[in-house]
Amino acid sequence: MSTMLEPTTRTTDVDRERSSLERVWANESGLRGWLSVTTHQAVGMRYIVTAFIFLLAGGVEALLMRLQLAVPDNTLLSADKYNQIFTTHGTTMMFLFAVPVMEGMGVYLVPLMLGTRNVAFPRLNAFGYWMYLIGGLFLYWGLFTNTGPDVGWFAYPPLSGPQFGIGKRVDVWAQMVTFTEISALCVATELIATILKMRAPNMTLNRIPLFCWGMLVQSFMVIFAMPSVMIASTVMLLTDRTIGTHFTNPAEGGDPLLYQHVFWFFGHPEVYIIFIPALGMISSIVDTNTRRTIFGYPAMVLSVVATAFIGFGLWVHHMFATGLPQIGEAYFTAASMMIAITSGIQIFCWLATMWTGRIRWTAAMHFVAGFFFIFVAGGLTGVMLAAIPLDLQVHDTFFVVAHFHYVLIGGALFPLFGGFHHWFPKFTGRMIDERLGKVTFWLLFIGFNLTFFPMHLLGLKGMTRRIYTYPSEMGWGPGNALATAGALIILIGGILFIMNALKSRKYGVEAGANPWDSGTLEWAADSPPRNYNFVLPPACNSRYPLWTPLKERIGVTGLRTDRREVLVSSVMDAEPNHRYPLPHSSIWPFVTAILSAVGLIGSIFSFQWYYVACVLATIGLLGWFWPRRKAEAEA
Amino acid sequence: MKGEVSFSRGYPSLTFGALIGAASVLLAGCATHHQSVVDAAGPQAGRIEGLFWFFTYLLAAIFLIVIVMLLGTLLRGHRGIEQEPLEGVHAPSTATERKLHRNVLAATIVTVLILIGLLVSSVSTGKALSSMGARKDGMAVEVIGNQWWWYARYRSDIADRTLTTANEIHIPVGRPVMIRGTSNDVIHSFWVPNLNGKIDFIPSRVNTQWIVADRPGRFRGQCAEFCGIQHAHMALWVIAEPPDQFEAWMNAQLKPATTPADPDLLHGQQVFLNHACVFCHTIAGTTAQGSAGPDLTHIGSRSTIAAGTLPNTKGNLGGWIVDPQNIKPGNHMATVDLSPNDLQSLLDYLESLK
């Protein structure tokens, strides 16, 4: 390794390297320094913390809805408030929690797992975070000024169009989507570049941790899916609303169904964008806690890739009731059912791993077990929904509400909570309280099933979605009361989770670098990782480098430590190619985000602001890319 | 009750304790089945219900197997793998791996076969549904979704046998009825689960669906696509009657309103015709020919008002006319200022429109 890199020094003085790295990777102090941070651990953690705060907001909205529906003919929330709240709930959970939190985990963990120092484009990374934050605050500014969107998180025209969508409510929603899709595209771009080009030497494609495979596939899905929602929400809906185009107006030759197709071409892959990283987390938890390599690695990778491809081919199952030709419907039924094959293979592989491993019964493993229970149930009702005759009955009823909460909470939130407990020592340097973690699990597990299982029955008994109240003679009262009771248990679980995280962060037992004796490279870094992750970036000689004997492990020497330098390696076999200096921290991503936001938000009031946005963003980019003097750049 | 039986029959998989409790509490509150997927009143819904139970039993069994396997992995501890040197190499012997490989492959093949079976049963049911009902003696009802009520029209080749009504669709038992639906404003979805699945009503498009009732009864439906602030209050009733009763109803509905002889009713009619009511509502046989709101020619014969929101009583109707925004906030009905006397006469008149 070292011969290829023309090392500046062969006798590695680790301490001197360390202090040099500390200096060059240090973040500036003060507010300006805080806004200028571009290190992936800090940005990743900001994503995660922000997303959890939005989860809390979305949870409060869910609780308000549950309280409103707890009894028939309730008047706690008005129809208008309820509609704003359920729309904001869905929007928050999809755009402001689920996708960003997975991205945050990716931004934090991927460079560590790959054995590099940062993501490929650190400034883009920071910019993406600020766009996400502004978009989220924008939506909540709308909600608190009675401009919260009220047409559902899917915003079907004509209801969301200029004729029926009153005020600026829909515009706030559509432009919030723009912010989050820019953010998601930023993360996707930099993660693809990082995973393909910045892996530790010899980390060939078939040695990448499954979580990184998940993030890679997810990032490609983002790149193909997000432009679709941009066309739906920003191009069709916003221009219909702001400058009077007629994309969705049937009276002028437009078509409301066109919007649905384009929206769901994004909307369905979105589910897998959330779910695929979670699968990677499960693999990490399972291999660590069964003390064995994951069974069927190639099958796992191929399943994830296949899921991504199939995921783009079944958007129409959200539209079975719109009256499509039968031949097309049969295709989409088949495609929807195929997802069960790829998911099934992964579940079988995990079960095989657990069957022959030695299970360590940690809090994270509890969440994985919960995932199996809930996700499999949700997946099976998904197979029911793929059957068109059944879908036509239960579509847009609480049966579907139950189904996708089983899939998304079971398939993404439980693994995420598991992952959070699993990587908490890496994030903070301290162990999370395992006992409280297990109590959290049981509260969430019981609360979840109590909340969402009755919804299956409510849907079968005819309870449609998105209704703010229902008459008592429908007989939906008891089921709803039960669901609300379950939601309160989830709330207690959530509070316990937050308290546990805050407490353990301060008073937890010191973790050390690798408390679980895991095999992947993120556990080779300090806990919490230094800004540069590794003094000597590791090389890789197997899928589980830390499970190989100590004397066989190799470090990369020869990277300059007096600037933010990383190793670029080849795509297939991760052969070291060349050294590459990453840009220093900068305030300009933040400034550019603010300037773009001014234009984007202005444009929902007047189209002219798009021009302003272009000019302002250009100013930001000038600062961003302003060349530094050589000496300064290397300082 | 039939529905209750089928509920408890359908969930043998609920061995997990908490959920049994959940389900039984729910079933205790299960008083009505007039909007239920699992209480079919016609061949279409019956066929779907059969498919539903087939899927439910099969998938519940699969769920149980997976959970048993999961519990097996969690509870077996080290049994059977003591000899494997996991800690050193972090992998079992190749013999074990080969065995796992065979099992995973077998499970995958079984999954594929089951899914093929489910696909075939689903597609064949879909095919059967699409041809079911298309019979010579079938009749058509045009239904148009509006924010937040349903317009219905029975067309006939004979000009004066075309009738218009709202929110209540009467159909003869045993005779297929084609619902031809579209929308006047936003997307709605027509759903009467006891009879068939749902079908979206989309502006500028016409979607069709066949329904047949094989027993008399009142079946509730509800808009299933979110359509704005009062989406929750957009119900309708399908009333299936024996053919002779249906004919009688039809003949009654075809009659226009007559000028009442009773002075109170006459005054009520004048109140109606001299206020804003006429801009939106039609009463056939009078000058009121508005079309933005439901046809009121036979309002007195309907069982509910405001699209299934309230029972059609004089008190409810009075409350609705005095302050529609209180009962259904955001709906498009204007508030009309009426003196108590005028209101009384108006209510008497409307209730007389049988």
C-alpha cells in the first residue's frame, strides 16, 4: 500500500500525525464556526437530531388526530385543523423525518464504515442539511400561521389546484418538497461518490458492509425518484397555481391523473428509500449480535438491488381505483407481489444467520425481533393490497393506514431505533442504558400493536381515511378508543427513549472504540470519532476487517496530514488511485442555502422571485467556489 | 349476527394475547354492518369477500410460521452449534452453511409458488368481477360526485322517465345496476362495500362499476378519496328493494311537485321560491331549477339530509337550514335569514315533498 502512495514519511510518528490531523480538521469556534461545519459526523448528527425533533412534532400531530378520533362526533379539532394536521403529519414523517434520518445515519456512518475521513463533497453535504432544515421550518411556519397544507401529503389536483386549494397552503407544501428533494439529492450524490470512490484499500465491492450497500442503492433511487416529485409538485402543481399553466386542468387539456402517475412514480420508491437503509441497519445489528458473518451476503445485496428496480415498477398500485385497463393492472399486481420475494429472501437470510449464530440479547436485538414481527405482518397485508379486488375494497380505508404503519414503523422505525441503540456508543462514547432500552422496546411494541392492529378491523368495517369525525352508529368507537390508548403507550415509550438518550449521553458507561466487538470499520475509530475518523485509515482484507487477527490488519500511510486529504480508490476493487484534498470548512454552504431559500420562498408569492433566486444563489456559489491562495488552502 | 361470526372465524391467527383482547373489544362494539367489507350483499362483494378470507387464512398461516421460526432462533440458544468455532472465525462450518443454503433456497421457492397461486387467484377474481353484472336487463344510474354530496340520475329512453335525486340510490334486488360516475369538482371515490369495491370519480372522466344486490337492505357508502374540508360528511345510501317496491318508488319519484292547497304549505313554497334556495336547488314542477345543490323534488322521502350526515327529521332540517356551517363547516350551502314563521312553513313544505 504504502509504496503506491509515495509517502511523505515512512517512519510514521503517530502522535505527530495525530496532532497535525487535530489541527487541520478542527472546526472553527463560535457561531460562525458552528455554521461552517462540514465534517460528516457533525452534519450527520445534525440530520439525525433534527429528524428526531420532526419525529416528535409528527408524533404530536398523530396524537392529536388519535385524540380527535378516540370517540365518535368529537369536536376537539375542527375539520380545518384536522385536515392541516393529518397533512402535516404525513408530510413531516415522509419528508422531514424518515428520509432525512436515514440520510443522517448514512452521512454519519458510511465514511466510518468505508474507512475514510469524510464524505466526497463536504460542503454540498452541509448545504443539503441547511436546505432540509429551512424546508422543515418553512412547513411549520405555515402550520403555525394557519397556512398549513390541508390537501393530504399527496396533494392531488384538482383539490390542490388553483381552483380548490385556497390561500398559500398548497404552495407552502409544494415548495417544502423542493427544499427536501434538493437536500436528498445532495446526500445521494455525495454518498454515491463516497461509496464508489473512497473506500479503504481492498474493500472490493463484495466486501462493502450491507448498510453501505443499502445507502448506495437508496442514493440511486433518490436520484431517479426525486426528479419525479419535482416535476409533480414544483413543475405541475406550483406553476399551475402561480403562473396559470394547465398541467392538471382537464378543462384545458390537462389531466389530474397525470399528476398521480408522476407523484407515485416518486411516492412508491420513496417507501424503499426509507426502508432499504433500515435493512442495512438490521444486517449490522444481526451480524454483531449473533457473532457470525451474515449469511447469504450476495443474495442480500442482489435482493436490495432488485427491490430498487421493482420499486420503480409498481406505483400504479396506489391508483387501482382510478379505472385503469385490466391488463395493466395485472402487471402491477404481479410486480407488487414480487417485492415479497426479495423481502422474503432477506428475512430468510437473517433467520439463517440468527439460527446458527450465538445471539446476544441486546436492546438493539429486541428491536430487530420487533421488526420481524411487525414488518412481516405489514408485508403480508401488502400482498393482500396487491390483489386488485381486495385493494378496491380496502384502499383509502384504515386497513391501509394499518398496513403502511406496520410496514414503515416495523420496517424502518424499529430498525432505526435498534440502530440508534446499537451505534449510540459510537455517537457519544458512552453506552446507552440497555435496561431502559428494552423497556422502551416493549412499550413501543405493545403500544404500536394496540394502536394499529384495530385499524385493520376498522378498515374492514368501512372506516375511510382522512375523516375528522364519524357518527357513533357506525360502531367504530371502541376500535378507535383502543387505538388512542395504544398511541398514549407509544408516547410514554417515546418519552422514555428521549430520557434514556439524554441520560446515557451524560452518565453512561464509557464505551471504548468497539464495545460490541463488531467486525466493521466504524468500530475501529474512537468513540465518538475524531473529526478525521482515523489517524491511520484502515485497509480492508475481508468483509469483517475487525474480526481478522490484529497482526494481519494494515493501515494506510502516506496521506498528508497537514491538509484535509483522503484516498481515492477504484470503483470495483478499491485499489488506491490517488490522494485528494477535501475543501476546508466554510460558511458559504449556509449562506447559499439562505439565499436560495429567500428566492424559493418568495417564488410562491410571485414568480419573479425565481429570477431573484437565481441571482442570489449565484452570489452564494461565487463565495462557495472562490479560490483560496495556495498557502491559505494548505493551511 | 352474520358479520360477527365471520369476524371471529377470520382471525384464528390472533394467538398473541393482547390482540385477542383488542379484537374482542372491537367486536363487542360491532353493532352495524351496513358499511362492511365482510358482510357481502351481492355477488361482486361476495366474490371479493371469498378472496379476502382465502388470502387471510393463507397469509396468517405464513405469518405464524415465520414467527415460530423467529422464536425458534431466539430460544434455541447454542443448541446444536456447540461444535462450531464461531468465536474464532465468526462463521459456522461449511457443512452448516450448505444446509442453511438449501433451506433458504427452499423457502424462497415456496414463497414464489405461493405468490404465483395468489396472483392467479387475484387476477381470475378480477376477471370474473369485470364480466359479472353485464346483463341485458341491467340498468344504469349516473352518479356525480360534488363537494360534498352525490348527484344521481336514472336515465331512460323514455324522456319523462328520467329522474334525478341525491345521496340515496334505490336499486331493485337481483337486477344489475351500472354506476356511471364522474365528478363536478375534485376527485371523489364511490364506495359501497357491501356491494362492491370502490371506483374513483374523476372530473372529465367517466368510470363505471356494476353492482347487484341479492337481498333487500340499506347499504351505506362513503366517499373514499379525500375531497376537501367535509370529506368526512359525504355518505350515501344504496337501498335495495324488491322489484315491485322499486317500481313504486320510481313512479313516485317521477312525479313533479304540485302546488299545495294547504295555505301553510303554499306559504312554505313561496318562502322557498323567494329566497336564495332557488339558485342552487331544483324542485321539479316549480320555477326552482338550480343545479349546484341536491334536487329537492322528493326531499321528504329521503331518510337523511346533508349527504347522510343527519336523519331527515323536521328538527334536523330546521337546524341545517338555519346554520349549515355549524353542522358541516366549510360546506357550500349558503345561510339564509328566515323569520321563525317562514322557517316553519318552509320545513312543513319540504317535509311534504314525499
